[in-house]
Amino acid sequence: MRAPSLLAAFRFAFSGIVYAFRTQRNFKVHLGITAAVVMVGLWLRLPPERWAVLAVTIGLVFQAELFNTALEAIVDHVSPSFSPLAKVAKDCAAGAVFLSAACAVIVGALTLGPPLLEVLAGVF
């Protein structure tokens, strides 16, 4: 089904994000971590290049979480009772979220770590 207008398409997309926020615990966890990263980045006065790296990384984690939520909904719809293949699909999607979050931690450490260490070295 095609959205009747561009505005409707944006409303549908926003509705999906709101659904994930309301129903997915990990989406809220990612949002909390994002808020902390943004606060630290503002405190450190990161240059635009580092913000770009963080923005892309944060976006990828949220995309993975949204795809995982969508896949879980589809799997639950087509396979309401337990199925080993449904489990594989859900586990793989969850694994994708985990890998993107783990990579985000590494990117965050490499992006925020050096300037944070500089600030802390000046304090001590």
C-alpha cells in the first residue's frame, strides 16, 4: 500500500518510531545512552566531524532496533505459535541490534575517549 501523500508517509514513519519507543525497552535504553553521549559531546565541545560520526552511528543503532521491531511483528503475525525458524529470524535480528550497539560503543569510545582523557588529565 502506497502512502497517499508525502505528509502521510512521514506520519506513518513517525508512528513506527513512536510505536517502538512505547513498546520496546531497548529502544528506550538506546535513547538514554544517546542522550548521555550528546551531553558528553556538548560538554567536550566536539568538532563537527566527530558529531557526524556519532550521528551516523546513533542512526544505525536506531535503524537496527526499528528493523528488529518490524521483523518481530511480522514473525509474530505469520507464526503465532513457536517455530524454530521464527526463533532463528528473531534471534538473528536481535543479534544485528547487538552488533550495531557493540560497534557504537567502540565508535563512542574512539570518538569521545581522547578528548575526554584530555579534559580529565587537565583536572588531575
